Amino acid sequence: MRYTTLGNSDTSISQIGLGTWQFGSKGWGFGTDFHKKDAIAIVNKALELGVNLIDTAEVYGSGESERIVGQALKEHKREDVVVVSKFLPTAIRPSAVNRALSRSLERLQTDYIDVYLIHWPNPLLPLGATLSHMERMVEEGLIRHIGISNFGLKRFQNAQSKMEKFRIDVDQLNYSMARPKVKEEFLPFAEKHEITVMAYSPLGQGFLTGKYSPNKTPSGTRRTNRLFRRKNLQRGTPLLNELGEIAHTHNTTMAQVALSWLIQNKQVVAIPGAKSIEQIETNVKATEINLTDLDIKRLNTQVKAFNPKLFL
């Protein structure tokens, strides 16, 4: 496993984490007893393989994801795991944030969360009040680090300007070879200011795995992902072909190459999901791939050329 630091802190995190969006969510097509055994086994295997970063949120599976993570963590030393969770800002009152955190702590069966994120910006609420209350949570030992999610560069800078005592260490963003804007728009800033970019959907929900084509699209929740529209799959063919060729050269998978491309930058950690032991093992092996400068140049060329239509 390859590790980096969280923000400019002394907290060490694995560059491949485990995203648990799918835990407890029916839309992913898993069996009814998936959460009872498979999900916990996946968490256990991830930690066994050196993953110490587990990402969840209050809305994942209506709280079921946090419950599963909490149950799994009972078998491990709490201080060995960096738990990330998120809440949706729905009211300015401190009691609303307190309530969200209290419920997450209860579901996770812990007395603190390592990294607590505002899940989405809410332009209807004054951001400063929410962040100020999160700073008090740090002082009280309820959370260790403050983060945000889905905030672009300008929104991140605005949020950071409202901090009085601490800093924002993390921005969790939709970042992959299929959604690469973060690389140009946010990553230079993150490098300069030691901000961790936490890449969710780092495989484009499977787009970069080579499993899908214009004639084969996914079912379930991913059917609404515009990346999987026929024309976007056609547009992505050169990128996927390049991924496949480089994967063949390294005797590895397209998914592993796509993850390795992300974590070449020490400010980036990826949090792919996993629905089996095999998938978490595959994801972790991405840290063992040594892409050459030529590999990265070839991939970057195709990433820049790929222009999916996501809003039509």
C-alpha cells in the first residue's frame, strides 16, 4: 500500500481507500443479505490489505452504510482507521449539525469522526455559520479534520476564507480519467496549499473498467449516468483502447491503471467502491503499478481528447 498525509496534518492515509456508497443501497442491485456478511467482509479485507481510509455518509443507504462500517470497525482498533463521513447542510441552527453528527456517531459506534465533510454546497444557507460550528466540534474532540465535498475552486476558497481557527484539509470531488477537470482546475491549488483531493467515482462508476461498450451498458443506478450514453461510450473508445494497451503492457487491469493514474499525485487519494473481496484486492494492487512517463503522456493525451456530453 502507498500512503500520503491528510492535508498538511500528520495523519497518514492510504492512497487507495474504500468508498461505501453502495453499502445498503438497493439501487446497486446487491442481494438483500449483502450488508450482513459481504459488506463487512469487504471492510475487513480492505483493512487487512493496508487500506486505512473508509468513506461513508449519512445519506448512503439512509444511514445503513454507516451502520455497516460501524459494525465492521468493532473488530479493529479504532485509532488504526481514518473514518470519513458527510452530512447535508439543511439548516443554519447549530442543533441541526449537532443532530447530524450525533446520529452518525451512533451509527458508526464511535465517539469521533476523523474527517467530517459538508456533502454538498447549499447556497441558501450561510456557509460561515456551519463551518464555525464545525470548528467548535474539532475543539470538542468530536471530529479531527474538516472537509467539504463537491466544492469547486472558487467555492473552496470562499469556504476557507471563513475559517477562523482551523483549515479545510479535504475536498472530495468527482475525479477520474473520465471526469478530469479537477486535474486542471483544482489540483494545482491543492498542491500549493497541501489540500487532499479525495477522488470519488475514480473509475467513472465502471466506465473505465472496459466492461461496457456502446452495445453493452450497465443497469441499476448507473443507468442514469450520462457517461454511459451510447455516444459517450463511442467518444471514449480511444481512451479505453489506450487504457487497455497500457494495462496489457503492465500485465494488469484497466481499472488498476486508471487508479494508478490518479494517485501519481501525492495530494490525491481514490475511494473506489467494491462489491466483492476480489474487487478490493484488485483496487489495492493499483498502488503496485509503476506507470512510466510515456504511459502517463499517452494517457493524458487521450484524457484531454475525450469530450463526453454530460448535460444534454
